[in-house]
Amino acid sequence: MSQVSSEDFAQIKDAVHEFIRTRVVPREREIADTDAIPDDIRQAAKDIGLFGYAIPQEWGGLGLDLTQDVELAMEFGYTALALRSMFGTNNGIAGQVLVNFGTDEQKGQWLEGIASGDVVASFALTEPGAGSNPAGLRTKAVQQDDGDWVIDGAKCFITNAALSNLLVTFARVRPADENGPGIGAFLIPTDTPGVTVAEHDEKMGQQGAWTSDVHYDGVRVPASALVGGDVDSGYKAAMTSLARGRVHIAALSVGSAQRALDESLRHAAVTTQGGTPIGDFQLVQAHLADMQTGIMAGRALVRDAAAKYVSGEDRRISPSVAKVFCTEMVGQVADKAVQIHGGSGYMREMTVERIYRDVRLLRLYEGTSEIQRLIIGGGLVRQAKKAAKG
């Protein structure tokens, strides 16, 4: 159950809607050109609780559950995706590791700062040879005689690393065996000796959302830095956080698709060819119809997957179904939006051009479309085998 009533949530959603439409949308070009979120927008996001909306109230967050989270995500998707990225790791993949797997001491140390936005947490899982499937993890953690852990390795594409105070770092403790995958999660303050965060990457899109390489060279942390105090909880923590995050990314995709459609409708209503508004042409209407159909299907799917996640009915297949459908859908919608805009849709000053580049990443992070299909297909076959055995 959520800690927030539907009446209270309606007010939160209205405030977020207003904030995005009046404060962020007019400054999208500034965000893209400066490759940064303006300080006043960051502060405003902190003030309305966006850094901790999915953190429980006992730790200073708003305590929204996933069914409410996705409603906000559809609002976040309506503008530059860098906005959501700024606080996404706190509420999502990094913060949820602590919420669901941290010890009471670890939660007490970090969650209030994460919820307020005074602490930015990053989820340091991806490596050059271990992306959507963390089984290939090579970053190593070795426990010393005094109980401390020493961590060596490298991560890549780590969101908010250059701005972070805390790196939720996944490392191999031992080879996978019958006891588990041997992957632990460690809470490593970014200023720990031996941690180096590289300059942020230059990306195709999502300017203002910073990702960086992170290097660990003999990084020593105490035994209390191991999430949950258990060397085998790391892999489960990663998988659980990623499954929840997949529903969130699906909702974000719906928001971006809606913006692309709205921009296309405005353009089609006023732009003329041969004196006729292009929205009167049936082939343009067909594009708009396909866009609307995908968005409505995606919105319904996201809400269904979120409800199943919260109830516990399905926390594996449904998140992957929602992510693969919605992220592929928004790619198609963005492509049609550029097509409807014609040559102007290829120009940097047009919103649909930015959306086209921004949404391409959604099919890659938090598990590629290919990985989602393997999760869905493999899960269905396992269920069928189980049913066949009776």
C-alpha cells in the first residue's frame, strides 16, 4: 500500500504537471545547449520533493508506490529527459537498493539525505563487459583480515556519477556457485580514496543527463558498507531495482511519445501545403492515428504492470513487457513526428528533433530490448514447463 492517499497524490501530480509545463518546458533549449540542468530548476525540484518521491516517509520521502510513480514518470517524460535523470537514481535503481536491502544502520546513514536531494546516489553496475546481464561483472571486492573490503575495477555509463555523493557499487566477491551469484553491493562515498570519476560523456541525446566512467583502485571500505551485510544480496538487489525501474522507464516513454504527438498535432493543424493544412491529408492522419494508438496502449500497459508489481502478482515478466513495448513504441512515434514535420523536423530548433535523439537511449539502458525479450520468453517457457509437470 502507498503511504499517500489518492487525494493527496492528485495534488502532488498537479504540482509536478504545473512545474514541468511552466518551469521546465520553456527552458528545454537552454538545458540542451548548456548540457546541464539550471540550478534554480534543481532547487525547485528539491523543494517539491522530487529527489525522494519514491523513498518511504519515515526517511523523509513522499512514499509513493510504483502505481503513483508511473503517473509522475509520464509527466517527466513530457520534457527533456535530463530532468528526470537528475533525481531518477535517487528514487529508482540506487535508492531502492537501500530501501529494500539496506540494514537499518545503512538506511539511517543515507536515506534522509537521498530523499532531500542533499545526497545524490548513483547505481554503479554497468561495465564494458557486463551491461544488461551483470553475471559478467569483473569489478572485484576482496575482504581483508580486519573485515574491510578492498574494491578494484571500472564502471561505465554511470548516471550522475560526476554529481554523486554515494556510489552504490556492485562487485564480484567470489565466482558464482551453488550458494548464489557471488555479487555484493557496496555503499561507497564518492570521495573515498581510490575512487576516480571521469569527465561526463558526450552523448547523442539527453544533454544535461550526465554519465561517466568510474574507476576503483584499491578502494577500502568497512564491513558496514556491504548492503544488507550479505555478500549474495547484491545480485538480487540489482535485479529487483532494475525490474521496478523498467516500469518507470516504460512510463517515461509514454510521456515522451505524448509530447511528440502533441507537437505533431500543433504542426499539422497550422502548417499548409498548397494552401491546405497538412493535418487534412489522410496519410498524415494515418501517422497521427498510429501514434495515438501506441500511446494509449502503452499507457494502459504501464498502469497494468505497475499494479501487478505493487500487488506482487508479477515483478518479472510484466516489467519487461512494459519496457520493451513502450520504449520501442516511443521510437516509432518520434520517427513519425519527424516525418510529419518534414524537413523542419530535422532542424535542431524543433522539439521533435530533440525527442528523436533523447528516446533512442530508452531501448538500451536498464536492460536492452533484447534482454527484455529473453526475460519474457524464458519466463513464459519456465511457467509452461511448471504447468506441464502439474
